[in-house]
Amino acid sequence: MEAYNYYLIIGGMPECVVAWMESKDPRQVSQIQEELITVYENDFSKHNGKINSGRILMVFRSIVTQLAKENEKFIYGVVKEGARAREFEEAVEWLVSAGMVNRIYNVSQPEHPLPVFDRLDAFKLFLMDTGLLKHMAGIDNSAILLKADYQFKGALTENYVLQQLKGQFSVEPRYYSTSREEIDFIVQHGMEIVPIEVKAGTDKSAASFKNYIKKEIQPMRYVYQKENIEKMVQLPIFLFIWQVNFRYF
């Protein structure tokens, strides 16, 4: 768990990782994160072509607020009051194409094949690095190290899980949200649809997730260290950090 907490602080940017390896000083890592964010924001105006750099910056800076509100989708009105999609959709596309953000779509049906059920007008944006997101949200490193409850903990944890899903398992996660239930992430493995619920705290109720399991899919079977378990499995969040012998069928 300690390694997981340090990952939330450091993230995966090479400069931050090197600084941590050399100094073991979270304050130095935070300073580098601040510098990186400044460089990225300054670079928006240099590489955007015909797209309004101010709008790119506004979308980028809205990500923390978007995730904090726990909306079921990205809201253009959060970027700017009264804003419409046509004003900022090119800025969103630029950030996605540049690899600055990860976009996941809501699906209308959690069925195979997932891409045909993408709702292109309903999506969420996450930052490409959890450490940078932590810094942009203004989370003090000590809050993470002391395992305190703090606002934005759930969003930060979801950002971390999304990074690991995309980086380790080569999948394109979606999410499933209706007026009655929401599943944090859904991935397709072969013909099987696998729902993933993310819990940042100790509450394991997951009523929406359990209702989905009952209605939509058969129990999942995981193989973890050669031990078969046929049920809904609760995994410690830090296990995503290692390339363990973990796969599902």
C-alpha cells in the first residue's frame, strides 16, 4: 500500500521518477510537477495549429473541476458558462490527440462489441498522469501519506486505475451510466464484458455494481497465482501497480 501512495504523489513522468529516486523528497517532486504543468500550458499556443489555444487551456484546466463534480459526462458548461460543444470540441480533440488526456465513452449497452455502443456525445476526460492530476487538484502530499480522507480522493483513484488498465492490459475502457446506476469502467476481453468498480475508501457496498452483476453478466472467474475464484472479487487497489500473474476468462 505504501508503494501505491507514493505513486499517487509521484506519478509516472520520467522527470518526477528520477527526482524521487535521487532525493526521496516529495517536495522536490511537486516542484517538478508544477514546472511540467507550466511548460505544457505554455506549449499549447505553439503546437495547436488553427485551434484556439485559449480554449485548449480552458478545457485542460477544467479537468479537475469536471472530475470533482462526479458528472456522468464531460460538461462544456463547466469549461465556460453557457458554452456549447461546437466551441470546445476541437480543443478536446487536440488534447486527446496530443496524449494529454484520456477520453472514455459512455456506452448505451454493456454488450459485445463495446465500440458499437459508444455514445460519442457522452464521455469523460482523465489526465494522462495521476501525479500531475494530484498536483493540479492541490492535494497536499501529506494527506496521501497519512491516509487521510480528502476531497477528490475518488477521482484521483479512478484516474490511477484508468492509467493502469490502459498501460498494463492494452484495453480501451468505457463506462456505463444511466439514471439508476453507474459502473466506473467496463472493458472487453474477447467476447466477455468485464465491469470494474473503483473504491477509494473502505465502503464496499457497491450497490449499483452488484445490481449490474445480477442483471447483466455471469459470475466472473479470475486466475490469480494459480488459484481459481468464481465470484465477484475485491482486489486491493495497489495490486494494479505490479505486473502480477493476473488474468480473467
